[in-house]
Amino acid sequence: MDTRRHHRLWARAALLTVPALDDFFARFEPPALDKNAIVYTGHVDAVYEALTAR
């Protein structure tokens, strides 16, 4: 397995700047209450339960 790519900085990541993040949050609209959205609250088990309940 060739791991050289994984040793390069940012090999599998996109650069996210503070202005880009601010822009995202300024335009973000949370899903409507009638949508089946899974909201991550920091508890992986809750996400797993929500995904497997469908």
C-alpha cells in the first residue's frame, strides 16, 4: 500500500478559511421541523440509533 500521499499535509483535506466558515453560517438555514433531519449533538450512539431506526 502506497502511503506517501497520506504523509503530505492537506492530502485529504480542503482548506477552510474563517471567512468561508462565517459565510456558511450566515447563509445556513436549519431544516424545517417536518424534515427527517439527524442533528449531531456530540453523541455518536444517538446518530446510530436515528440511522438504524429508519
